[in-house]
Amino acid sequence: MSGLAYGGALLASLVGTGLLDRRFRLFLFADARRALAVLGVGLAFLLLWDLGGIGLGVFHRGESRWMSGVELAPDLPVEEVGFLLLLCYVTMTLYAAALRLLGRREAGA
């Protein structure tokens, strides 16, 4: 069961970010089509970056009992895709929140 802990934590974090996004309509729930395109481009870029680093011998898969052990490619665990998706989603949600907060401050000033 511990082999699914990291993936479960990533999934819980994605759900939590999604709930905040839904509540405040920040990114995905503000414009789903545009948000999915941005997430897709960001995820593709970071996966290519990872694959390049793996190919150059810079990135290696670490051993952990918390990971499933499933690899999409040599040294590319399935959890890496979840992590990169979370990274993109959290970044864009925080960016949208910051724009909203800064917009309100400028309007009130």
C-alpha cells in the first residue's frame, strides 16, 4: 500500500487545487478550453525537458517505497507526470489568483 502513497498525495493535491480553483473560478473553471491548452503545453514542455535530462544522464529515478515502481520510460516514473501536472496547475492557479488580487488592489487604490 505504501507504493501508492506518493501518487495518492499527488492526486489529493490536484483535487485540493481543483476545489480552490472551482470555488474562486481562477483558472480551469474560468476558461476550461484555454486552461487545458496551457496545461497541455506546460506538461509537454516539462516532460520533454525531463526526457532530455534523462537522455543526458542528468536525471535519474530515485528509489522510494512510496512510489508505485511503474515507469513510462526508463527513469521516468508515472508519478512524474502527476507531479508535473500538479506543478503546472498550481502555478497557473496561483498566477490567476495573484492577477485577481493585484487587480482589486489597483481598482481600490
